[in-house]
Amino acid sequence: MPALLPYFALVFNALVWGLSWWPFRQFQEAGLHPLWTTVLLYALSLLVISLSAGRRAWAEFFRHPSLWLILLAAGSTNAAFNWAVSMGDVLRVVLLFYLMPLWAVLLARLILKEPLRPAALARIAMALAGAAAVLWPAEGGFPLPASAADWLGVLGGLCFALNNVMLRREAARSPQARALAMFGGGVLVAGAVATLMTGGGLMAAPSLPGWLWALPLLLMALVFFLSNLALQYGASRLPANITAIVMLVEVPAAALSALWLGGGVLDTKTAIGGLAILGAAVLAALERQR
């Protein structure tokens, strides 16, 4: 049984992210925009990490500007994904987010100078074909993101790929400093965008109907914190390729919950495109093992 705990931890993390769209929408309907919800969720994690890491981790963070890029990438990932699933078709958003292996190949070439192997080029073509199928307009035309949620899903996957590539580049930095960058990004990036949009009249000021709403918000913050601990636990004990494959549980979790609760629809082109995108992600994980 202990040997299975890392797998259960990763599945728990994937389920939390796959089902997160529903509570984000509930808070949005109550008056709390997903960006403000993101700020509050990650504030708890940042506080706990700050208290446990101490001054040394913060000093390390400020000494290395490359960690600031991780902050921006991680924060943009969370802000884009949480906002997208709150207003768009959940299944489309998650599939477009999982174009991440495509961006990872290109960014690894640009930042890490990794060669573009034929297998990587084949995965890029496979992922692009899947994205084209998902985005293909019913009335014909060029397959481009059709809504703000689609664009945010693509942006979230791109930022997540940048986050992962930079974490590999900065592997020599301490785990505490990298964690501060990632959790800090969830607070600072979402907070900055929300503040600017609220000040510009593009977003309502954060509000909830009553103090009782603080209880589910606190519970959600705790679940997100535990899911991040689960990810750290599972990813540190399993090979990277296994971690990547197990994390794909997020896709069926999001798809089934969205279809059941009315957060999305599944048609033939989305199913075909989704299989191609997921296939490219699995092949990327297998290639990573070799």
C-alpha cells in the first residue's frame, strides 16, 4: 500500500484541478471574480510556505531574477486557467491547456538549447492537428480560438510550459525558493490583473453575500494547499514520465464533471482533437523516459 501513495497523491492533485472549475463558478456567481478567488486561495499557501521557509528562502528568491520569471509564469498559469474554466467550455479549455507539451518542446529548444528531434516534431504536428480539430469552426474558416476562454486556455498552457522549463533550468535553486516563486505568482499576478481591471471598471470589486461564504473559501484554500503538497510528494517519488501520465487524470475528471454539471459539451471534432492532444502528451512523457 505505501508504494501506491505517490500515485494516489498525484491523482488527488489532478482531481482537484479537474473539478476546480465548479467552485470557481460558484464564487463568481456569488460576487467573487475568479482572479480574486485565486489571490485568496494562494495567499494561504504563500503564508504557510513563507513561515516555514524563513528569510533565507526569500533572500535567495530576490538574489536570482530567474526565479522572478518562474513567479510570472506560475502566476499567469493559475490566473489564465482559473479565469478560463470559470467562463468558457471547460472541456475545450482543458484540452487547449494540455497543448503544454508542444510549447515545452519549443521553449526547451529556446531556453535549454535542447535539440528538436524527429519524435518531438511529430508530437508538435500531432498536437497542432488536435488543436485544429477542437477549434475548427462549424461554419468553416481558419481554426483559431473563438473566445476569451479559448485564448486563456492556450495562454495558460504556454505559461505552464514556461514554468516547467524554468524549473528545470533552475534546478540548483532550493525547493523553498522555487515554491515561494510559484505560490507568490498565484497571489501577485492574479492580484495585479484583478486590481487593474477593478480600478478600470472592467471587473466588480470583490464581495460575497455574507460571512458564511468565508467557510467554503477557506476549505477550498486548504484543499488547494493539500493538493500542492500531494503533487510535491508524488512527483518527488515517481519518474517524471509517470507523473506526467498520471496527471492526465485531470482531463477526464474535468470532462465528465463538465458534461454532468453543464459546464461543457462533447462533439465529434472535440473528441477526435482531444485524443490527438492527449496522445501527444503521453508520447512526450514516454519520450522523457527514454
